[in-house]
Amino acid sequence: MTAQILDGKATAAAIKSELAARVAALKAKGVTPGLGTVLVGDDPGSRWYVNGKHRDCAEVGIASIQRELPATATQEDVENVVRELNADPACTGYIVQLPLPKGLDQNPVLELMDPDKDADGLHPTSLGRLALGIEGPLPCTPLGIVELLRRHGVEINGAEVVVIGRGVTVGRSIGLLLTRRSENATVTLCHTGTRDLGYHLRKADIVVAAAGVPHLVKPEDVKPGAAVLDVGVSRSEGKIVGDVHPGVAEVAGWISPNPGGVGPMTRAMLLNNIVEAAERRAGV
Ligand SMILES: Nc1nc(=O)c2c([nH]1)NC[C@@H]1CN(c3ccc(C(=O)N[C@@H](CCC(=O)O)C(=O)O)cc3)C=[N+]21
């Protein structure tokens, strides 16, 4: 058996064309959604990601607001940019590209953000709202995973989901999303302290691998027919190496390629959060 592909690139393209139509409708009402990015320092990887986000915005008609600070910026400098974007009516939502350069403290910066302008869905208020079931921006990678499964007809309702990794961007937050009544999955969160990962994996209908450990998920541990999402990003000789061993494609029913799987979906969901915030504010 060879797994079917959870094609994130094609799915993200379909979502972007739907978002473009919603942006056009907002513009007809006199509202132009705007995404802000705050980039501090000159890490080439971070710059590449941020540029990608602005390219995505251009594709769907969202305005771009780019703020850049040198690596020598002080905590106060960064916080002032956050205050400025909070006050800017053209900015529907924004992200502060992480990680910040050494010497800067990211938590006070994130807490200073207006939670209603949180495009990543990772502000303490956004995570609190998700836990409490209050509407608001949702974390982009978990949301992208749900959309990717849904649009390929993979059943989430009642599924046994095993998540590997307890990072806030994926592992910590996806359980909150998948155990809502609307998704209705059973979620097990595994991490480096899990004694027998294989034991959990072998019963999983859906595996979300977000540990950042190359080829951690082995074919012998995957239940035949399971859906496997590879979120891991490690680099070896310039190439992306995911958390899922290539042999898993012979056992799984569904597999997300990496690159071309969850990454493009994460970016599409960032745009989705901006459009939804603009619609919420315009009363659509
Ligand atoms: N405040 C903040 N929000 C973020 O969302 C955020 C961040 N900081 N810091 C860095 C990480 C990383 N991240 C990625 C998103 C998409 C791809 C993506 O689309 N990757 C492509 C290609 C990648 C390649 O070829 O290098 C793919 O998977 O197909 C990758 C990485 C968002 N991040």
C-alpha cells in the first residue's frame, strides 16, 4: 500500500483563492485587510519566511505592513513598534517573527500585542480563548492541519490522535483544537519524556509529528492506513528532513509531504486569521 498525499501546496492554493474572494468582498465594503510583520535582526531564514508572507498577501489582496529593526535594537525599540502596530488602523493583525535576536525577551513583546491583532493565534489571550471556547484567532499550524485533513476527507470525529512534541506552536495547542466538540478527537500528547512512543503510535488513526527529531516516526510503529502529518523541520546538507521516516509512506493511508505539506497550510492560515479578523471587525 502506498499512502495518499495530503497535498498542502495545492490545498493552500485553493484556500488562498477562496480568501481572495472574501478580501474582494471586504474591499467592496471599503475595508482593506492588512498584515503587519515585525522582523528584528538579519537572520536570512527569518527574512525569507517574512518575505514569503508578504508574497502570500499580495496574492490574495491583503495589504502588507513591513517593519524591520536592526539586530542592535533594544527591547524598548521593539516594544515601540508593537505599540505602533496596535494603534495603526490599517493593520488588521500582525506577527512578530520569532525567535528574536539574543538579548531580547520575547514574552513581554508578545504580551504587549493587542490580542485582537494576533495573527499567529499564539498570544496568551488567544490560547486562553481557545481553552475557554471563545471565538478568536487560532494557532496557524494546528488550524492548517485540521483543514488539510478535512479537505482530504480524513475522519477526525472519534479518531485517536497521537501528537509528538509539546511546543506551544503545534503540540501544546493542537490538542485544544482537536478536542473541541466540533472536531471531537481523542488526543494523546507525547514528548521526550514518553516512555514507550511506539505503544502510543501503534493505536493512532492520526499522527502529528512535531518533535523536530529527524525520522522519529518509523514504519513499524505506524498503524496501517493511518494519516501521518510531518511537521518536523530539521536541516541536513541544506535539505529539509522531517520527523517521519520515508518508509512510513508504505504503511500509512495518508501522508503529508515535507516540504509541501503542513508548511504552506500554516501560511494560508495566517492569511485566514487576517481575513477573519477583518470580517469580525466589519461585522460580516
Ligand atoms: N511569529 C512567528 N510565526 C510563525 O508562523 C513562524 C515564526 N514566527 N518563526 C519561524 C516559523 C517557521 N514557519 C514556517 C512556515 C511555513 C513554512 C513553509 O511554508 N515551508 C515550505 C517550504 C520550506 C523550505 O523549502 O524551506 C514547505 O513546507 O513546503 C516554513 C516555516 C513559521 N514560523
